[in-house]
Amino acid sequence: MQRLTATIISLLLLGLFSLGLPQIQAQSRKSSRTPRPRLFDDFGSLRHCDLTARLDNFAIQLQNAPKEQGYIVVYAPPVNSRGDEVLSALKDYLINTRGLESEKVTTIYGGRNDKPSAVRIQLWLAPPGAPALEPAKFEVKPEAFKGMFDEHEAWDDIRFYSGEGEGDGISTSVSLEGFEDVLKHQPKSLVYVVGYHSDKSAPGAWRRITDEQVDVLKKRGFEANRFRTIYGGEQKEAKVQIWIQPEADPPPVKDAGPESPPKEAVQIGDYGDYELGNKDYERQAFKRLQEILRAYPGLRGCLIVRVGQPDPEAEEILESVVYNEVPLELLEGPTEPIEPDPEPADVLKLSEKWKTELATLSIREDRLVILFSKAHAGSTGSLETWAVPSAASLPDPEAIFKEETIANPSSTQPINNDTKLVPTISAESPKSASTQGTPRKP
């Protein structure tokens, strides 16, 4: 009797399950057919051209699928609403440059990225009927961060800008905001800025690039006593590392000790005549040379003066052009006076001026050598500054032209062999130097 009862119960359960199976299968098929947003692209901070190329591809996809919805998700530090700024810039490009409708793109701030010094950008596509996109949430604790915060290549050049607000297109860098976010959550941690130079770096480069980085970080409002600089030594490329460590921890990198002077000639700077026509820029270039010669008595300074060569064909073209002047009163709207660009510096006269100035600063004339050569193609003139060990060879002003010829042997542009290279250790003027075959400014 018990076996019969169990059999009956089993048959009843099996029947009920069979009746419900079609409904379960239908629900499963329905669930599998539910549209879902799909990830189109995922990247960090990019250069302007690379970034706009990614956005262009995204815009093309949305234009080809008019029923799909686009989503931009940004993970970035919450400081100063940087994430919202990045979202606004990206959407603005898609609408005003690529021509998408505003309703076609939805922006979402996803919170902090798992890497505090970097932004993370995701582009999503959602078909009709897809649920609203829910961004991922990274478990980030800025108060617990410890170690290397950032590392990047560094350039020891003169930073000079004639105006503010000039940028390189869409900026997606959030490094400074991420730094501020971490340090605000760690009021007692120290910041170590480690500088490395390469065998091509000018003397003292590591110090200048670390000092510049510290100045940038200090502007976020943190006390100067929280920063430490370390010389990391020589590596393949000049770079800067930023470390955040608890106050009780030892420095993250061992100091490499006093910097060794270069063994061969290294370039300090390369300045165009139009740049040097700006007084502030010219003073910074001179100051850089003067400071290196004063800090390293065993080095000589070298100037390579490159003078533009006349181009008869270009002059003929200019003479044949007819300019149509439009009276100002015919122009629509009020006209504002345009501030003229500074006149280009006379690099021949400037090299002599620098030599005289260095002598007044107790830097002997025999510690400065001046070489002359032609300017690069398309340049009207330039001035290069070099640091040269006493026992090392002077830089070859023709080397760049020889390298170009080797790289492009089919080039029809011959080297101008009429250009003379005249090392000058005395206080010769450009006029006296020209008697030795030195090119004069046309």
C-alpha cells in the first residue's frame, strides 16, 4: 500500500512539473532575448588625436544604428567635479563636432577609478528595450593608498606661455585631482618626487624637472614640508615618479648621490628666432645656460648659431602675389587692434650679447664656443645651447643634416657645403667672423 501511494504521488508531481515546464521554458527564452547594453570601447587618458578617433568611431556606430542609445561612463576622482568636466567635453565633441542629437548620448559618472591617478572612459551601445545602464563600482579607498602614485616621462625644456587657457583639445587627465583626493584622506603622509635623467639630459635636469613637478603639486594647496625630492640616477629616458608614503616609512627609492657631469656634449636647448624675440623667453634661455656653467666649472658652453639662407624661388613667388586690402570701414562689426607678434631675434647679435653678459658674470670667455651653420629647412634662424666637458669634442652642427641624408638617401636637397663652421673662443663680432666664411644673416 505504501509503495502504491508513493507511486501515485510521484506521478502527480511529474504531471505538475510537465504542465509548468512549457511556461518555464518560455520565460527562459524571453529572458535570453532581453536586449542588453554592450561595451563598445574602454580606455584611459589619450592624446587628442587618439581620443577623437575613438569618439569618431563611436559616433559612426550610433549614426549607422539610429535606434540605439549611446552611453559615456567616466570613472574619475570626485575632486572639483573633474569627472563631470570630462563627460561634458566628450559629449560636446559628439554633438557639436560629430553632429549627434543631444538625446542620443547619455553621460554617467561612475565614481572613482581603481587607479587613482588615471581616468577610465567606457563607451556603451544599448539597443531599443535595453534596461538603463548601471556602471560598475570599484572598491577604492583613498585613505589606504600607498606606493607609487604616478610615473611619466619628463622634458627639461623652458616652459613659457604667452596666454592662459590654451590646451591640446579635449583634456582627460585627472592625475592632479587624483593626487589631491588621496592626500586629503591622508593628512600625515609624505610625497616623494623622484627624478631620473638620461645620458642625453643636460646637467641638473633631474633637479629642474622634480622642482617643477613639486611646484605643480604644491598648487593643490598642500604644505611644502610634505614634499621630498630624490635623485634616482640615470635611466634610458628622463622621467619623474611620484610616491605617497606614510611618514614612518623609509623613502621608496635610494638617493643616487651627487650627479656626475656628462662625458660628452649634451644639448641644453634649441630656440627659434621668433621665440627668442620674446624678451621673457630669451632671458629664460640665457639663464639656463648661465646657471649650468656656474654650477659645473668643468664644462664649457657652446652656441650653435643657425642662420636662414635666402630662397630666390620663394622670393619670386612672394613678389608675384597680389594682396587685396579691404578698408576697415567695410568690415562688419567693431574691429579691435591686433597686437603684433614680436619680431624675430637676430641670432648673430644675440650670441655676441650672451657672450658679453657671461663675461660680466665671471664666466671666462674661453668657456664659451660659438659655431655657425645654416638653419633647418623652413626656419629663418635658431640658436642651440650645449654643455661640453673640457676634454670632449664639440657638437657637430652638420650632424643633423648628415642624419637626414642617411635616412633619406633619395632626397634631392643637397647639403650646402658653402656653409662654414667657425669655432670662436675669442670675442669676435659677427662681422669679423664673417671674413672667415661664416654666413651672414640675409
